[in-house]
Amino acid sequence: MKKRLLILIISFTINIIPRSLYAEKLFDVVTKEPSSDQRSIAFVDTVTGKDRIVEVNMSGKVVWEWKFPSNLIGKRKRSICKGSDIKYLKSKDELLFIIPSVGAYIVNRKGNLKKVIEDKKISHDIDLLPNGNFIYVRGWADKGEDEVREINQRGKIVWKWSHAEHFPNREKFLLNIPKKTKMRWKGEIGRRKTLKSGGIDWAHVNGVERLENGDTLISLRNFMMFVIVGPDGKPKQSFQDIWLVHEPHKTAFGYIAADRFVKRGRFLHSIIKVSNGGERTNLLTGQFLTVRGIEKLPNQRFNITSIGNVFEIDSNGKIFHRMHLNIQSEDAERNLTKRKRLGMVMRKGRCAHKNLYKVAKTKVYK
């Protein structure tokens, strides 16, 4: 009798424990200040190997997930690590996301899926514009192909842009890159080939933002710059010599972006503030590796995604919230050199060593 009673008590206790205590934990929290943005983050899961979109709260725990239907699982296997963007559509509580080299989709909380774009070159970045159109990047396009497209709700292309007409000579934008670095990027030293030849993946456009005045900001990684172009596509202003630039955005102080500067074998990647006049300030140099996500938050703060960290900063680089993937150590991205390489400290994860790409702030769960 006592044994049965004990079993009943244990069963009842387990049932009333909040589900959050059993939640899957993906991140460990390092910094958490009261003024930090407590909204959860969503991202295409490029970490665990599960085929899903996952939402994680600011304690690092999974609060919602949507598993890919079978028709998407087969399509994404080889491409999901090559620029899986996501945006939160607050008005309808939906998520807009990219499966690179496949297409863009919108999913709601009930799991209803809508295909909005089918494009074998789509990757890296997509936005829903106020007029209902979509603007997106075709990051793996070859020289001469359009790398940015705007389409309407019917799927018709209403605006497109290619670097080829305006910047035909890539080499002149690499003049300030050290010779050995260029040789490494071109595959003349080592195995990895960042700058391909023969017009393949020539500009590697990895970001686009439509500005309030109708201009468009475009990030050209392989040209080490971002450019502002008018509605006619003609360049109006460019910001150059930002090594393998990612995620430039217009801000109140000018612009923000991320670089991948390396000096004498030391990884000195930074967040870069750029004034309208071109003056630059580097933030958090050497602290986080390969930032590929910068989301603008209220009060001139930013949510940053490196390959294993998600953190909130202000315009001076102060960190208000930070959490890192629990499959890597807290300091895995710091003090990296030729002797302490990425593959040595970040071996786990589906897309290791570059596990995270971008995340999007969503909402607070009570």
C-alpha cells in the first residue's frame, strides 16, 4: 500500500513540474542584465542535426519548434549550411525563412507552410518590404547574373541588380589585401578557396537592405565593401576595405557591419561602426568569430550572431546579454591563431565549425 502511494505521489509530482524544466537546452547564458531584450530568438537549426526551425528563450531553452515536412527535408540536406536566413513577421506572428539554393517560405504557429519564392540561387538574406514585395539575395550567383531581386506577391521581378555593370574589375578592390592573404583566399595556399575564379560566385553578395529613402544597401563580400545604390541601380556611395564584409545596416550613427580581419595568423574579427563620413570604430576585436547576423533593436542596440554566440550590444560595444552554444566552451572563439584553429575547438554541430548563421528576435513567452 505504501509503495503504491509513493508511486502515485511521484507520478503526480512529475506531472505538475513545469514543462520548461524538461525543455531542450541549446545555450549557456554568460551575461544577463535587467535591461536586455527578453524576446526569444528563432533560427533555422543548423546546430543539432534536427530538421526544424527552433525558438529559444533568453535562458537558452527551446520554447517552440516546427519540424520540416518531408518535402523540405530532402531539398535542404546539402545547402542548409550556406546562408539560412530568418525574419519574424510580427503582425501575423509568422516566420519568413530561406532554405539556401531552394527557396523562401512563410510558416505560421499552426505549422501551415507557404512557398513565396523558388530560386536555386537564393541565400543569405530576405526582407518583406512595406509594399508587400520581397527583396532577397542570390549569394551564389555567377558574374553577370543578377544578385539582388525584388519580386511582388505574384512572383514577378520588379527590380534587380548585378555588380557586373558597375564593378567589372574585382582585383582593384583587393589592392589593400596582403599578398599571402589573397593567395590563401584564392586557394593558392591551403585548401579553402574563398575567392573563386572564372566568374563563379564572383561577388558573393550576402546582404541587402531597402532604405527609407528608396535607396538599397548591398553587401559584396568578395569585393570587401558595401554599396548604396539608387532606384536606378547606380552606385551613390561605397564603403570599402572591410574584409569579407557581412551584415551592413543603416543606423542612427551611420552604418554597422562585421569584418573578418586577420593579422599575422591572429583572428581579429570585429563589429565595425562606420560614420556617414567614413570614419570607423572597431568593437569587440578578437572576441567573437565570423559574425554573420546583426539585427537592429530599439534604443540603438543590436543583436549579434557569431558562429556560436548570440549577444546584445549597444553602439559602444557593451554587452547586455550573451549566451553561447553549449556544445562549445565559453571562450572557444577567442585567441584563435594558426596553432589554435577553428577545427580544434569547434568540432561539434551540423554546420561545424560555423554552426550559427542568423537569428531573429520574436516574442516573450510567459
